[in-house]
Amino acid sequence: MFGEKILFMLSALIGLGILILVHEWGHFWVARKLKFNVQEFSVGFGPKLLGWQGRDGITYHLRLLAFFGGFVRIKEIEDDLLQQPESPHARPAGEIFRRIAVISAGPAANFLVAVILIFVYSAWWAGFRTTTEIASVSEGSPAEKSGLRPGDQIVGFAHLRQHLPYSPVFARELRCYIANNPGKPIRLLVRRDFYEFPVIVVPNRKEGFRIVHTPHPEARGIQRWLQRVFGRLEKEEFGLIGIAFKTEPIPAMPWHARLKEALPLTWDNLVEMWKQVTLPFTQPILLREVSGPIRIVYEVVAHRWLGIMEQIRVFALISFALAFINLFPFPVLDGGRILFLFIEFVSRRRIYNLEVKANYVGLALLVALLLFVTLKDLHFVLVRGQQ
């Protein structure tokens, strides 16, 4: 068991490292295509662990803190930050936009990987349907108090006096109806064995986070963690009765039909990830809600029982977050560099001194945040490990 956990932890670290590698490879690939002088490609920061020089003259390094970032040393872009420009006038527009293309390529690569991963995830779940058979009932929930059990099938609303189709459409409608009626009695028509009977259940009032697509009934734990990491999607009140529906494969569904079904699911998942990632930037969040690589790996390992497809969705979300956060207009980040290049383009003047000072401040804040998050994550993991 312990060996399995260590193996999965290494796999999670490698997965996180690959996402960082993809980001740096995006910068690297576009820089090479645009004929920039690439001097070093490094995964991680700190002391060098491995290093070699390729036939292309580029030095490749693997550094100690391999899961905290990485960088590509490009002479022209590095000189922009290290050497006082000879002229106060802006560079030609072509040179500015060549640099913007290289800098934005890293986030673009992460976004592309997120789209691919979420498409694979959606294509897999397109071959399944959510039934109205109850897979699990949460302890102490309104559903348990009303007498609902795993194996019960919800066949309709009792007040309609008719059966509704046993289909994914009804399952979705039922979830929406429950969510939109917090605190209000709902009369359900339930089939158990060969009997049908009405059940009255009153959904709990819940304010905060909601994930629309939940194929795995056991996925609640990782959803709660995603809520803490990325903040609440929307501040609203909705209903919960504490049940999860059973999913089952769709018989003989061809792959081309599965891919067609995956397209709208992919879009829905991308919209959902956008809400999760952007909300902390639109409303205040507490520092205790911020997590780093250590906590991310811990949560992935802790929820390894969810299965490979749910892990793929988590890594898609992480890759999406890497793309968005790096484009945030903050000094040192890719978005900050792009912002200064746009200012140069609009003002037609070099702003070297302002950018250097901003980068010093930004770097200090970023290092302080990284240290804080790392210590907080270590404390969390050590405390949880003793429980």
C-alpha cells in the first residue's frame, strides 16, 4: 500500500513536470521557428542535476526544483532585460510582435494540452449515460432521511402522475430541478424491486460551489478540494439531497459517434474550467485557499481511487490554470512581459528602467508567495499524514 502510494506520487510529480515541460517547450519551439538565438532549455530552478549540449548548440538542463517551473534562455529576450537600450525609441513593430509570439507560446501550449486532455475525457464519458438509479446515498442527507437507498430508481415526479423517460435527459433535468428548489419539498416517484411509491424529500440549502458535469459518484472529495484551490464558481443558493446516480456504458456506441458527442461536452468542460480558474481573480480569496505543487500532488495521490479519467480531468484543469495564470499581467510572468511590450508598441518608447524595477518587485513577491505556499502545503501534508 505504501509502495503504491509512493509510485503514484512519483507519477503525479512526473505529470506535473510534463505540464511544465510543455509550457517551456512552447516558448522553445516558437523561438526556434522565428530564428531567435536559444541558449538554454531548463526544466526547474536551482542547482543543476543533469546537463548536456545538443548538436544545435543549445544547453539542456534538469534542475533541482523541477516541479516549480522552468525557463528558456533566449539571447535577444534576455538582453532586453539585462542591457540598457542604445536608443530610447521603440523597436520596429515586427520585432515587438516576434517577442510577443515567443512569450505567449508557453501558455498557448498549456491551453492546447488542456483542450486535448479534456477532449479525451469527454470522449470517454460520451460512451456512458447517467441513469436515474441511485448509486450511493450520503449519510445523514435528506435522501437518507426520506428512506431512499442505493439501487432505488427514480422514475418521475409524483405530482405529475406519470413516468418520465429513464434516460440521461431526465437525470440532468432531475439534478437541475433539485438544485433550483432548495428548502422546498419535492415529491419523487420511486421504484424499488417491483413496487412504486412516492417519497417526499427536502433539499438542503447550499451556498457556494457547483460542478455541472459529475460522471463519477465518488468524485465529491476532489470537487471539494478544487473548490478550496480555485475558489467558488458563483455565490448562489442551490439544493442538495445527497445522492449520486449510477452511470453505465452505452452498448455498441461507435467511436465516431462518441467523438461527435464529445464536442459539446468538451466545450462545457472548458467553460467550467474557465469559471473555476478565473473566479479567484474577480473576487477576494484568503491566502489559506492558495495551494502549490506539493498540495496538488498530495490531492492527486489522495484521490487516486477516482480512476485515470478523473485524473486526466484534474491535469487538464492544472494545465488550463498554468496557461491562464502565466498570462496574468504581473511582472516576471509571461503576461507581464507581454504587457510591457504592448506599452512599448503604443508609446513608441522603450521603458527599460520601469520594467526592470517592476520585475525586481514582482520577483520578490513571487518568491515570498512560493515560500509561503510551500510551507503551508508542507504543514498541511504533515498534519494530514499524522491523522
